[in-house]
Amino acid sequence: MTRINRRHFIAAGSVAATASAFGLARARAQEGVNFAGQTIEWTIPFSEGGGSDVWARFYAPYLGRHLPGGPNVIVRNVPGGGSITGTNEFVARAQPDGLSLLGTSGSTQFPFLLGDPRVQYDYAKLQPALVSPTGGVVYIPASFGVEDAAQLGQLTDRELVYASQGATSLDLVPMLAFLVMGLNVRHVFGMTGRGDGRLAFERGEATIDYQTSSAYLTNVVPLVEAGDAVPLFSWGVLDGQGNVQRDPTFPDLPHFVEAYEMMHGSKPSGVEFDAYKAFFGSGFAAQKPAMLPEGTPPEIVAAYRKAFADAVADPDLQANKGDVLGEYQQAVGEDVAGLYEVATSIDPKAREWVRQYLTENHNVRF
């Protein structure tokens, strides 16, 4: 078990005070918060049909079922600007009355973490009610003769090729991971999705790749079973205390930190690893948060947190979650704040380092 540096987290005394405050708020919520006859608008700053849209539309009826008064929950798509447009609009216009909810993704968090000047939202001012993780697996061709992460040192003199969607996309996570690992990877940009990256791997044009959990199970496991690909590690997940754990979908695979130790015989450290941790947390371990506007009363926040907790425990949701949620533990209740903090904060030195790295090596301008 590996523990992420949690110095951004609230001190233990504050956590206890916050828990006490929300305990009181929950009691008040049960007494006074009632959304009967109301419509909750859940803003998703992406187009219809994408991962975040599917996630919100899956959750919406369960959220409505478990919020006080059983309101109708509708999803409003506001795409544009790589999700920055809709998020900026929500922060500027949403009222703190419990009738507006925002759902974002790692691709919304990354511009915030990188200090993109287009960003007008501050995650620290929003009130999280749910955080959903996802996962992924890194794999290479079986022809390399590497059987697991312990043998990755055999590849340090070989140039590997990764088919990327872009230097500031979610593919920033594997970019930083490979750098921390000490692998020599050339990133070829222009892919429109991870499916394109997998096809490039199958054609032999890419020699290292990762796929999200559902895509890996569907499209890469057959390659492994056919003897064409070898899985190396998963990204892993974070528990409510910020500890890196094995991905529950792939319990037999080491997570990235374990893989690093298998390769190098020591734990990773340094500013590069700090940068990786921030973007891993934001891009995978806490990829999709649902948030209420700044200034939302504690009793309404508590009502939402309880509703999401009840929704996750709903037998009907558990029976139908499928690939939308997978086997990943949804952060609800008291686990929300800590995991949300991981997803939306970065050490200033790590931010400056990654900005400089992207500018010098991939011509990214901020």
C-alpha cells in the first residue's frame, strides 16, 4: 500500500469539525430540505453520448429517487472549449439553491491544474457530492519478451512509441508515468480517441499503450489471450485516505507505484512524481466529480451527499451499473472531500515543472 502525499488535505481537527458540521446538516436536511415538484438541472460540459454524459444520465434517475421530495433530474449538455465553456457558465450563473449541479471530468480538471488562462472556475469553492473513479491498464507487445514490470529495465535503451490524443489531454498521465519510469517514449499526437491508439498498437505503429478498464477488457484481453500483448500495470485507485490501491477490476496487476518499485527497487519521488500524482488523481482515481455551486447551504450539500450514498447502495443501481461504473468504489459521504481534494489540487512547484516540461518538450503554450 502506498500513500499519496496528502499535505493539501484538511488537518485532522478540521476534518472532525467538518464531519460534525455535516452530521448536524444531515439532521437538518432530513427535517427541512425538500425538492418536491422541483427540477434539478445537472450541467455536463460535454456533448451527448460521451463518457461524462452517459455517467450523469445513468445516475440522474437514482439521484432524483433519493433526494428529499423525489425531484426530476435532467441533464443539460453545454459542450465547447474542451469542457471549459460549460463549466465557466455554470460557475457564473448557477444559484446555490440545490437546483443546479455540475459534473466534470479529468479533461476539465487538467486545464485548472495547469493554470489555463481560459479557466474561470475554482474547484476549491465548489461543493462536492460525489466522486467517481475509473481505471486503465498499460500494455506492450509480447514480442518484446518482457513478462512483467520487473523486467521493464530491458526496454530502457529502446525507443517506444505511444499514440496520443494530445500533450494536455488525459494522455498527460501516461506521458508523465513513462517519464517517471525512465522509459524512452516518443509521443505521436493526433489520435481522436484511445481506440485509435489501440488500432495503432495492433498495426505495430505504437509499441506501448493504455486503455481504460472497459476498453481493455473488451479489446485488449483478446490480444493478451492470443499471445500478442502483455499487461504491465494498472494506474491503480485511491481509497478515501489517499492511499494507492490495486485496481479492483485488475487485482492481479501491480499499480503504477508498485510497478516502479518492481523495476527500480525503490519508491518513486521527486517533482516529476508529484506532477504524475496530481494528474493521475485527477484523470483516473477521482475522474468525475459532481458538485454544487459555491455558497450552497450545508444542509443542501448534506442532502445531496446522502442521496448519492443512498443511490450507490440502491440494489437496482448495483444490478445495472455495468461498464458505466464498473467495480470501482464510488466516493460518497465522508470519503468525498478527501478524494475531491486529490483531483483538484497540485503543488505549485509541480505545476510549474509540468508547464515548463510541456513547453520545452511539446511546444505547449500557456
